[in-house]
Amino acid sequence: MFKNEILEDLFFIERGYLSGNHFVYRSKAPILIDTGYISDFNETDRSITRLGVNLSDISLIVNTHTHCDHIGGNKIIQQKSGCDIALHKAGKYFIDTQDDWSTWWRYYNQEADFFKCTQALEDGEIIAVGPHKFQVIYTPGHASDGIVLYNSREKILISSDALWESDVAVMTLRVEGSMALFHMLESLQKLESLDVKIVYPGHGRPFDDIKKAISKSKEKIERYLLCRETVGDDLIKKIMVYTLLMKKTVKENTFFSDLMDTYWFKETVELYFNGEYERKYNEIMNTFLGRGVIKRENGGLFTTIKP
């Protein structure tokens, strides 16, 4: 696990693709930004306590959006500490109304718990992480409640899943709406206007070439707009791998039927691939097995992607 101090007493902790990266502000009243996936919480706990921070002392959690890999530790930590939790106002609405569809949890058959959101964040407002001031920038597209955090003094961008170095996060038009790709382009344009020295993404290591990353993201969104099947293909591949990360291993002889019991798989194949469920499953599975992304062992399937 990679971690470093990005500002005085503010630490970046890199996770994998099961849990989103998170940040720990170390003080008498510690602050967290994003809390990983619920089944991986023991590692979240260890990574935070290694910095000398006790979970019962947490004063505030700021979430960049309400997807399961970013809010998994919220309820546990809030029960231990009684901390405040801040979300974009759309995310607060999702949590307040217990909307497990807009948060993706039920749609993708993910494990997550509701919690009490105590603060609604607005686009453009300034939030304090100890002495460090971050501007809240609303970045819908991947997530309707998505935000990034920008420190103009040190030119640091906490980009969450709005910007990765070499790829685009899953685009779920069935939940986020038919305008999601256009909203994503608008969000990238917002980020393009910022003066940034280093980016700390929601997954992956920090990077310093924001222009290159934005250009790659824009190119991919444009490809999505030119060929809608590409959106569905990328979604199925990423969520199949993420499902294996969540479950660790699945039975090969039931994996297809398990996917058919979810909302996301059937709807995605119906939307993009004329309902040819088994053909699409076999096509992607053969590709993954051929590339070694998924492997077989004792009648089970697992992914080689690091969690």
C-alpha cells in the first residue's frame, strides 16, 4: 500500500480497485476523505491507525460520492465516533431518502450501509481539512453526486473518479441518465481550467500531467458517443471484474446465472447488445481468460486484478 504526506498532516493512502483511495488528516480531531469498501474495512482501519489516528476520534468524513467503494467505512466509523459526514447535496438527498438505486448499490448488487449525512456541500464552496482549504467542484457524469476537491494554494486536485490517469470510470447511463456522457465532458472542461501540479485520483497512483489525463478521458468519452456499444462493453468488463473483487471467487458453473439475476447485467446487454446475454458473456469471459485477467481454479473463477 502506497501512502505519502501531501500537505502537513494530510496523508494520501492508495488502495486498489475494490476500495477507493482515501485521505487522512491527522490531528486531535481527525478528518477522512472517503472510507473504502465495507468488506475491506479491516485494511482501512489498519491503514488509518498506522498513522496514529484512532477511529473513535474522527470528527468529519468527506465523501467524493456515494458509490460503495468510497463510503464503505462510513457507518462503522460514525458509530464509533459520532462524526459528521459531508456529501454533495445530491448525495445527501440519496442518503437521506435511502435511495440505494441512485447510489448504485442495489443496481450492481453491492454491499453498503446507510449512515447519517450531516452536511450538504455546494459547488464552489470552500471546505476546511484542518488548516488546508479545498474548493468543492461538482463533477457529475460518472456519479450524479460526484465532487472533486481543489487546493489552489498548493495546486493539488483530489479528483476521485472524475479523472483517472489512463482510463475513465464506469459510465452507467441506466442510472445516471442519457445525458451522463455530456455531463462528464462538461466536468472535464471544469477541471481543464484549473492550475494543477499533482492529481490524487480515486483509484491508482498520483500523477502530474493533468492535461494528458483529461485529453485521454475526453477521447474515450468521444469514442463512447461515436459507438454506444463501447460504453456497454467497458461497463460489463469492469463490473464483472469488480464483482470478482467483491466476492473473491465465484463458481464458474453459476457465474453466468448469478449475473442474470442482477439488474445491471441484463439491462446492459439489452440496451447495447440486443439481449444476447450468453453470447456477450462468453465473448468477454473468453477475452479475460485469454489475457489472464480472470483465471480458473478448482471450479472457481477469480481475477488477477489487485484489490
